[in-house]
Amino acid sequence: MAKYRIALMPGDGIGKDVMDAAQIVLDKIGLDAEYVPADIGWEFWRTEGDPLPQRTIDTLKSCDCALFAAITSKPKEEAEAELVPELQGQGLVYRSPIVRLRQTFDLYTNLRPCKAFKGNPLNYRDDIDLVVFRENTQGLYSGVEFHPLPEEVRTALETHSPRMAAFESVSSDDIALSCRIFTRQGCQRIVRAAFEYAHQFGYPTVTLVEKPNVIRETSGLMVREARKIAADYPGIELWETNVDAMAMWLVKNPQTYSVLVSSNMFGDIVSDLAAQLVGGLGFAASGNIGDDFAVFEPTHGSAPKYAGLYKVNPTAMLLAVKLMLDWLGETDTAQSLQAAIARVIEEGKVRTYDMGGQDGTLDMARAVAAHL
Ligand code: NAI
Ligand code: MG
């Protein structure tokens, strides 16, 4: 029996292109793994009414972790219209399979490294090495939302917060409410994950990106918990920065920062900003990590106009493989893979269109494999 069982979910569009690239590199690495294909994406929504069929969840439960490439998703009405005729009018609702994976497997850490590879013409600067830890299950994306505002909720808010007086004259029909829910444990585990990573990979600082001066209770809870956890890591400094200021600092002096940690929405925004500093979608990988399962993916979508053309940059997907190797404890192999990617980028002989070249997805994967 192989040492690892790894699910492969290519999904839609260029998801298949970049998963083929990953397979080339995995074959060269010769990891002692069994690869199990699993269905996800638009095709399964259309034909089965579920983009993440139960059999996929079952497969994932039998695996150590998964590689996921990309899916297509569309707004509610469009999604319903594309269902096969037999499934129409049954009230099926499209729900993001990625969000469901995060919830089903409690993948509370979203890990987004943004490292500038030397020689990448898309770099904002060449000395950037940021690692964003974004809380992946709570906060403003908890999904606890109301419109109109139910009367019981309104009464409770008015009873408990004098600030509600500001909305006294507004009808409940005209009020929308999205709840930003933080738990102490949720704050603790994402901050601890960030410190553990900084400790493991030798980063000197962890910067907490919140807004406690204004959002006192939620951001405040995160700051207080972060300070307690920081005390367990005497070699690593905790920096605290407001998210708005952080947006400026990341443009002005991104090289000053290393590990960043934030809640769901702020982390979402900051990680996209950080990704663009090092080349954008072709370079941005992420890990969705829980205590005993993880899904690794490039952050780009299915880019339908490039589907099947094998033109897009596979680097984000290959960096997702690197993150997976780290998580499996295959850190030497992960390091070699990152070094091989770095060499291909620095040599500049093989480049996809986004880097100004004309080479294909698989050319780039083969070049990386050749350096392994
Ligand atoms: P997208 O990320 O698919 O592509 C936007 C553009 O970025 C592409 O047209 C291309 O110019 C560039 N790009 C993306 N990946 C690239 C790569 N590896 N190399 C070079 N260039 C690359 O975003 P878009 O067009 O907004 O969405 C397309 C579909 O993907 C939609 O259905 C959307 O819902 C879905 N999506 C899925 C995501 C996921 O699976 N995690 C994330 C984002 C969007
Ligand atoms: Mg995002």
C-alpha cells in the first residue's frame, strides 16, 4: 500500500490543464502515493444537481489530503437555467463547493504564501516573501445574514446596544445585517497556526491585521488572544497593524513583513493584494487546512477562455503541490520543488503568456520536472 492517498480534483476549464501539469511534476517526484480522481464542478451541478457529489466527500474522507484545481460557478438564475431538463424546477440551489469543503472538513486555515521569485517580470519587487494566514470558517463570511431585519433580532439589538438608536427611523425592510462572528477558539487556532509556521520556517515576525480601534469586540478579541499566544513564541515578534494602514504599507514597504494573520474578510482582501505583488493569479497558491485534512489549490478560477488550450501558467498549481508536500511532512521534497520552480523562472527560457512568453502549461511543468 502506498504511504499516502491523495485525491485529485481537476474541476472545470483550465483546472484540467493545470492538474495535468501537477501530475507531470508529481510523477517526477515519485512520491509514494496513490492518486484518486474525484468529481467536482459545473458538469456535476448540471447533470446531477450537485457540484460536490456525496461520493466525492466519501472519497475525500478516505484520503490524507486533496489537490483541487479550479471550478466554474455562476449566479443563481444562470445556474438553475443550465441544469439538465430533468432537474429543472426542483428548487435545487447552487452552493459553492469550495465553501462546503471548508465547512465539511473544518478547514479553518487559509494559507496563502506570496513569494517573489527572482527574475519574474511580474514582480512588484524582488524581495517580497509574505505568508498570509486567513481564518477560513467564521467572521463576516459566517453566513448569518438578514434582510429584511426580523423584528425579534431588531428588538434584541435595540435592547442590548444603545448604538441602534442611530437606525430608529429606518424601517426593518430597509435594513440588511451581516454578522461578523468570531469565537475565542477560532481566533486562537488561526493565530497559533501563523506562529507555528513562522517558527517552523524561521520568519521573525507575525503581523496581526485587524481594526480593533473601531471593531472593538471582534477584532479586539483577536488582538487579546494573539498577545497571549505570542507569549509562547519569544523569538517571534507580534506586530499589530490596522487593515487600512496595512493596505498602504503593503504597497509602500511589502518587504518589511513576513507572516500576516487576519480574519476571513480582511484576510481575503489582503491575500489578493499580496498575490498581485508577486505576479498575480498565475503564482498564487493556497492551502485550506484543518487539524486532520487539507485541500491545496491555486487561487485562480477556471478561466473558460483558456480552457483546454494549455496556455495558462501552472506555477500556482505547482506551488499548491509544494504546500501539500510541506503539510505531509515531505519538507525536503517541497524545498526541491520550490527550488526547481525558482530556477525555471529565473532562467526565463520557458515562459507562459502572462510572463510575456509563448510556452505552454505543460512545457513549464516539464521544465520544472527537469530540474528536480
Ligand atoms: P479566473 O481566475 O478564472 O481568470 C481570470 C483571468 O485571470 C483569466 O482570464 C486569465 O487572464 C487570468 N488567469 C487566471 N489563471 C491564470 C493562470 N494560471 N495563468 C495565467 N493567467 C491566469 O477568474 P474569472 O474569469 O473571474 O472566473 C472564471 C470562473 O472561475 C468563474 O466561473 C468563477 O466563478 C470561477 N472561479 C473559481 C475559483 C476557484 O475555483 N477557486 C476562484 C475564482 C473564480
Ligand atoms: Mg479571494
